[in-house]
Amino acid sequence: MSPRIKRIGLMTSGGDSPGMNAAIRAVTRACAYYHVECFGFKRGFQGMIENDYLELNARSVRNIIQLGGTILQSARSKEFLTEEGRAKAAANIKKLGIDAMILIGGDGTFRGGQALFREHGIPVLGVPGTIDNDIFGTQYTIGYDTALNTVVQAIDKIRDTASSHNRLFFVEVMGRDAGFIALNSGIGAGAEEILIPEENLGLDRLLNSLEKSRRSGKTSSIVVVSEGDKIGKNVFELADYVKENLPYYDAKVTVLGHIQRGGSPTCFDRVLASRMCVKAVELLLDGEHNVMVGMMNNRIEACDLDKALKDKPTINKELLRISDILST
């Protein structure tokens, strides 16, 4: 292992996701195991700029693996988007004697890390933490599994009301540019239709599907809508359109919103975060940087950070086919 790495910096950035605390814990304890000092910057890149940090050790991360959110907090930093802001952040990192940074977040976080590396030579390593699961180079991101379970539990409750009152519910879930949450939770909750940004199914198909469901004897229906779906301006206008064209439906809208981000992480996300972050520390100690850790075929592997940002994961077409079959 490389003798050059004596101090590792750590931060969480972007939208919080369940399992980030498990990731913080794993980085910190892996550092302790390998006798490396660990510094955590608070509020992401803004904390770097303001030199707002704390020293982490094995005991300071006790009893956090089960907690949602992030003890290091997260923030959007407009100042970091400027060259001056990034220079401040880099100067503080170097002043602390930090040899490399581990960045837990999504594509915006990784782009910030790229800038630190290219402009100031700071080695960075990305850990994908986002509920959207929209990062190339990993089958699962930290927080995705927990978000799925949260959505399915919510839809199960909504279905109770839908069945009791013979209603049609449009349930909007997160996923501005990616439909992974909508597609998988929709299948898991038995939704009649699933609308995602990757597949523009069109308004006519939606109406035909709902009409078909009514003729088959269904007295209530659930439509899961990814927030980035393109067939309507928003979920409320979509519901209004259905009411106008299928007036016998009592259509309601539920927007799950930030409830999907919170909560105690599932066992899967805790284990995933632990595996990814131990690997992240070990990669840095082996001299690797400007890469992202990801899970592929149940193996934790490194993916070039540039490639992770350039490419996009694709929706599983087989799941779309299964959804069509099961909505009959």
C-alpha cells in the first residue's frame, strides 16, 4: 500500500440519501484500521470553502449506521461553482495536509471532485450516494433500496384508500431524469401504469390502459409517475386530463416528495455503503484516484470517474415488459 496517504478527507454532498451515515462510518473506521487520519468536511463543498471540518475517529462514528440523513450535513454551494471558490477549498484541503478526498454523492458531487483534481491536483474518489440510482458504473447507489421500500410502503397504504373509495391515484415519486424508482416501485406495489422519462408512452395509451382496466372489472387503480415524466407538464395536469376524458374516474394525486429521502436505511444499503467505503479507502491507499466505486454483479469495483459521468445507466426493458404483462 502507498505510504503517501496519511490523511483522507471526507464529505457528503447533494441530496441526502439513507445510508450516507453508514458510509461515513465505514470510511472512518477503515481509516482507523489502516492507521490513516480522517477529516470530515461539513456541508459539502461549502464546508471546504469555509474550512468547517471535524476530525473523525472510530468512536466518533458510533451509533450512526442506523440513522438517515448525514451527520456531516449537505448543502448546495454557489461559491464552489467559481474558480475562486474552488481555489479556497483546495487551499484549505492542502493546509490540513489531506492527501486525498472521498466524495459521497451524485453526479454534481463528482463533477466538483473532477474540478478539484484537474485545477488543483487533489486526488479524489467517488462513492455513489443518491436515491435515484442514476449513476453509471454501479447497479445500485447508496439509498436507492431504502427509497424503493419507502415508496412501496406508501403506495400500499394509498391502495387501501383507493380500494375503499373506488378511486384512481396518481402517485408521483422522485426521478427527474431517471425512472428507476418509479419502475421498480411500481412493479413492487402492483401499479396499473408506470410513467417514466425514458419512455414517452403518450396520453392516448394511458387513457386506453385505464379504460381497459375499468372494463376488466377493476374498481381502483394506481399510476406511478416519475417526476420527470414527459407526457404531462406535471402530475396534477395529468390527473386533470384523465378526469376530463374519463369522467367516471375519481382521480386523486399524491406527491411523496422528500419522504423518500429520509428514514433508517435498509440492511442492503448499510451493507452496500460499508463495502463501497472500505474499498474506497483501500483504493486510495493503493494509489488509485479519480475513480468511483460501484457494485457490479455483487462485486465492488472501480470505474473511471470520467466514464461514470459521461455515460448514463439504462432502464431495464425487461421490467417494462413485465409491468405491461402484470397490469392486465
